[in-house]
Amino acid sequence: GEIRWYVDGQHYQTQTEWYSEGHPFPAPFDQPFHLLLNVAVGGNWPGPPDSTTTFPQKMMVDYVRVYRRVK
């Protein structure tokens, strides 16, 4: 499977490989899953915020469209 991101109608990113702790390939594409959009701060990547971190942050999403391939 793959996930594609578009910003203002322009293709921005395609993800076909996924790292998932405790779940080997082809996770997450091997079962139904949900999409989570957030502005995360800290964690394992990219690490804790520091003096170079810009606050406040905004994430503005007009819509999300999901397609399923017909087999």
C-alpha cells in the first residue's frame, strides 16, 4: 500500500514503507487502520523541544480524502 500527501493540489510526499515498533512489514497496510493528524511536540523523533523550536504552531486542514483501491 501507500499513502500520498497533497498540499494545495500539489503532490508533496508518498510513503510506501513504514516503521512500526513491534509490527513487521507490511504494517500498517496489512489491516484496517485510522489516520491521525496532529502537531506533536517531543517524543522519540525529532526529540524534545529546545530554544530553536517555534511556538505556537498551527496545523490547518481543509479536508482529508481517503481512497480505497478496488481489487
